[in-house]
Amino acid sequence: MFAPDKLQQHIVANVRQFVERHVTPVASALEHRDEYPHEIVAGMKELGLFGCNVPEEYGGLALSYTTFALVIEELARGWMSIVGPIGTHSVICDIINRFGTDEQKRAFLPGLASGERRGGLALSEADAGTDVQRLRTTATRVAGGYRINGSKMWITNGRYGNTFVLAAKTDAKAEPPYKGISAFIVEKGPGFNVVRDIDKLGYKGVETCELHFENFFVPEANLIGGRENEGFKHVMTGLESERINVAARGVGLARAAFEDTIQYAQQRHTFGKPICEHQTIQIKLAEMGTKIEAARLLTYSAADKKDRGERCDLEAGMAKLFATETAQEVALEALRIHGGAGYAKDFNVERYYRDAPLLIVGGGTNELQRLIIAKGLLAKHPAK
């Protein structure tokens, strides 16, 4: 069983207290109104959560991947949507810290750490989600920088964010196509257009946007690492940490659904006794609890390997796959145990049921994770 150390326990306790005081009492109302949680985000800023994975020299908390995953789990347990503002934000912090020039780190990381800068990852497009290398947004070299033209989809923090890592083609003829992708740090300005907020099944409150770029100028100094055509490596390395993040969200959501359900099962009576005394319900609870614990172990095993500086695409893929499938299964079982009450907006269970599917398709679909896992296993166990 994974056991956090004393520092991790202290951090988690502070986050849990924040969630119980400032998130849980208002989450349902905000979610049903699809209202951006400005006060909650401001509170997370005060806690320093926008700088979780930013080095201390730039004003961040410099948390380990394991500790950050614990924070994400606790936030998602309260309301999965509030992870959005710091989720992809943390991905671009990771990318800039790993691959940015010293000047780029000094220019952007302090603001990202404080939360004055709100970050997003402008990667996915209408026809380039899982197949990232097929993106069509272009970056054409001009005097002093580049002109960006194209569109991006599913961009968290697209409306309220102000600093993005954007992937675009600098060499449209490159083969394979990923060798022609570059990554840029971009700030909103003329030619950067937020087209619309996408109306979603779940994951409400936080904005998910379509962006359009029309001759949008980016200074040459904002080309990450100062080198063209290395953007695919930059974003894919960032996505490895994002998959651990998404796995932690799955654990948090599954915990919330399970905790609500095991309480309800002890309070709800049928046929003269609490429903938790019926064998069918006991079997469901046992499977839910077991899968959640397994998901946690996979998640923190992957995070620990990342903390050791080792490649963990196999482990991150396993964690993301299992934790998010578990979240979906547990949310459905929670609804079934609640019966008709679970289908009503009076309980949080229907929200968990609507939120969970995003985790299966976001951060790289689970079908893709299975391919990554299979490839990793074959490389790990070659034929003799």
C-alpha cells in the first residue's frame, strides 16, 4: 500500500481542508450553472498550486511528481473541474522548465508559478488529437519571428489563460511529419482568437475552447529551446507527466464516488435492513474499493519512476488506462447502487458519471494507451 511521507501528508491535509471549506459547499451549484469557479481558482493561486512543478529558483513549490499527483487526487475528489486550471498549466511549466532556454525560463516561469500567468497547451486540432503529428497549424518564418495560422480544439484555459505552449508545423514537407513540428511560447494578442467555449457533457465550469490563429506573430525568442522542428519531443515529454496527472484525477473521482456510495449504502434501507448488508451490494463495494486501491498503486508507481528521472511511458500509460477505466466503472456502479436517487441532480453521483468519460478520452485515448503499453511490453520482453 502506498504511504505518503510526513511532508506529503501535510500538503495533502492543507489541500483537503481547502477543498472541504471552499470547494465542496459550492461545487454542485457552480457545476450545474456551468460557471467558472473564479474564487476557487483564486484560492488555489494563494496556496501556490500554480507553481507545484516549478523550481524554487523561479518561485515555485518544486513538488515531486508523486506529491503533485497527491494534490491532483485530492482536488479531483472535491470537484474534477477545478483540476483543469492547473492541469495543462503544469504541463507547459514542465515543458518550459525542461526544454526552454535560460531566458525563456526567467521570462515565463515566475509568472506561471505565481498564477499571474495562466497556462494552456495549444496542441489538439479538429483532425489531430491522438494523431498529433498530423496537425495543420503552421508557423511561417518572417522577420523577427513567425506567423501562426490555423486552429486548435479542446483547449483548457483557452479563455481565461494568457500564456500557452503552441505546436505548429515549421516544415510541412518533413517525413515522418512529427519531424517538422516546433513548439512556441505564445501570449494572447492580435490574431489570437477565442472562437467559442465548447459545450460539454461534463467537466463543466472550466472552459474548453476552440482557438483560431490568423497571421498571429510570435517572436523568434519564443521558439522553445531556440531550435525548430523539436516540438514533438517537447510536447510528448509533457504528455507523459500529464498522463500521471490524469490517472490521479481518475483516482480522485473514483474515491469521491466510492465514499459517497459506501455512506449511502449504510443509510439506505430495503427489505428491513441497510442495503450494504445485501450480498449483491457488498460484492459491488468490494470490487470498487479493490480497483481504486490498485489504481492508486499504479499511479504512484509511475510517479515515483518519473521522480527518479527514468522513462515511464509504459507505467504512465498503465496508470492512465487503469485509473480512468476504474473511475468510469466506479461512477456507474455508484449510480446503480444509489438507484433512482443517483440519476437525480440532488446527489453528486450523476456528476461523477458525466465527468468520468473525459478521463478515458483525454490525455491520449485509452485505446492509444493500450498500444503504448503493448509496445513497451514487447520492448521489455524481447524474444529470446
